[in-house]
Amino acid sequence: MHVREKKNSAAPAAKQSDMVGVERAWPVLFWVAGVLGFVLPKRQPSGHYRTSWVRLFPMVTITPLMCWFIFTYQVLFTNNSYDQVVDLLTYSACASLVAFTFALAIYKRRETCILFEGLSGKLKPAGKWVSLACSLLLLLDVGLFLLNNYSVVDRIINLPILGWFTMTMIYPVLPLLVDLHVAHSVRALNQVYAGTLSRILPGGSFSSWTRGPVEGLPVQNGEQPKGVHEPGNVDTVLHHITDTLHLVDMHNQVFSSWTLVRCGALLAKLLDSSYYFTVLFCQNLWGWTLYTGNEIGSFLFLCRQADLLKENHRKVEGALFTLQQQPSTPLEDRQRLLSLSLHLKSHPAHIAIGSVGSLGTHILIILLNVALTFMAILYQYRPVSAE
């Protein structure tokens, strides 16, 4: 009997020790983002995060390269200067997004440190095969874009190797890496919500909230120690939920403005992609499919994580409300749980798009509709004489 109790009590501790922070949850992505300068905080031996100014050096190299490419842009996919202006819109939007991400990494470095420290010890490490598969997929994606850009550009002008390499870095490599970084940050919030829900509903039931002995906790001197899920210890549950809401707020403080710029860049790229598909119908179709699929796929992954965050918030809200309705819950705890569940209902967790809305798959649908509408306008005013 005592051996079983020791095993049960040791299981939660072992499970908790397996949780890691952001630098070990997705080591490859975190390392690449840090090397490129998108993530300035670096974990210290003490467990705290401090700004690593050495990571600013890649920004000093990448930013001038992007500016050089934009100001010397001369690739003409048709003989129409009108088309060149439209095509330049994509690279300008991507370069602006990358430069804004660099600036945001510097400006929000303290908030990012607080966010990373709050996520420490709360994330599940990704499997090695998952990291390897994602890395190979990303390398394959980069290789396909390098091949497509080189084959298309080489037929038109003799662009230097540095030129088409910079072209590929601007669109889509760097924006794709930033998308993955932010999407995994939202994914981390979802894992925190899942951990909070497991603390409220251990084993998916409310049995541990009764006044009787809590299974899995050792009995000492005939009395069982106070557990996390005991009715008298509602403060612990309130602490976990408050901490989770704080992490969501910190994420929005860091990335809400970036999300707004990202939506603008998506609109520009969808506008360019749909416009060129209309102008150059069936010419380089696989390249157009690659660009469009990559753009929609990466943004859809980001939106799905945002939708999952809303769903997890509703699960926690429903768990608290259902727990408040249990007959075994004391009256005082019922009032506190009801107050918290109403607060969660009136302040739902979301990924903010600046101060204009929340991210979700509905945003992607809206941007697709807007891009197709403005594409029709651009195509209508395109000069007929130039082909």
C-alpha cells in the first residue's frame, strides 16, 4: 500500500520535471531565430533571460541587403512597368515586415524576457523526430524557392548570385521563420492552458475536489496534506489561471503590433500573387502555386493556433463553471469560482491584431476576399498596350 502511494505521489513530480522552457521545447527553431537576431533574450545559468546584444550583428548585415535589393530591383516578368510596380509591392512588404520584426525584438526585449521566464518549466519538449522532420521540411522549402527564383530570374536578366539569394531570403525564408517563431509562441500558450486545465480537472473529473481524502497524496499522522485540488485550496487554482492570463497578456504586448503588420504583408502578397496568376495565366504555374501555398499555409498555421487558444480558454471557463455547480464545493469557493468564470467569459483570451481585432481563420478569409477584390481593380487599370 505504501509503495503504491509513493508511486502515485512521485508521478506528478516526475511529470512536472519533464517540462522545459522555450529554448528546449523547440531547440532548432529557437536557435535559428536567435542566430538571425529575431530573438534577443538568452537564457543564463541562473534560469533568467538577459539580452544578448551579439545577436544584433545579423540585423546589421540583413537589413542593408534588403534595402540594396529593393532599391536596385529591376526584374521584369513582363515588359509592362505597371507590373513591375505591383511585383515590387511584395518584396517591399516582406522587407518591411522583417525590418519591423528586428525593431520589435529590440524595443520589446524586456517584455520578451518576462514572457520566456514565465514559460520556463511549462512546455513539453518536442520529439527529436518532430524537430528533424520540421527542419528537413524547411530546408526543402528553401531549396525549392532558390531553384524557382534562379530559374525564373535567369531567363530574364543576369542577376548576381547574391541578388537571387537575397531575393529568396526576403521572400519567403525570413518571413516564414518569423511566422513559425510567433506561431510556436502561441502554441506555448496553448500548452500552458492545457496544463492549467489538468490542474483544475485531474484525470478529467471533479472527484479530487471533494472533502474526502485525495487519492495519490500520502497520509501522514492520520491526516492527509492539503492538495492542489482540495476545495480549501482554490487559491492555487486561481494563481495558475491568473498566471496563464498574464502570459497571454505579455504575448500580446510583444507581438500584437507585429500581427497587424503581418496581416498587411499577407494582403500585399496575396494581391501580388492573384494579380500575376491572372496576367501570366499558366506561365510558371508551379512557382505561383509554391508561393501562394507557402503563404497561405504559414498564415493558416498561425491562425489555427490562435483559434485553439480561444477554444482552450473556453474549456477552462467551462471547467470552472461546472466545478462551481458541484454539490461538494463549499459556498465560499463557489462564489470565488463563479466570479472567476464570469471574468474569463467577459475577458476571453485572444491573439490581438494591434487594437483592431483578434487573430483567427476568419481573418484569412477576409484578407483573401479583399485581395481578390483589389486584384480585379488593379487588373482593370492595367495598360492594355504593354505585353
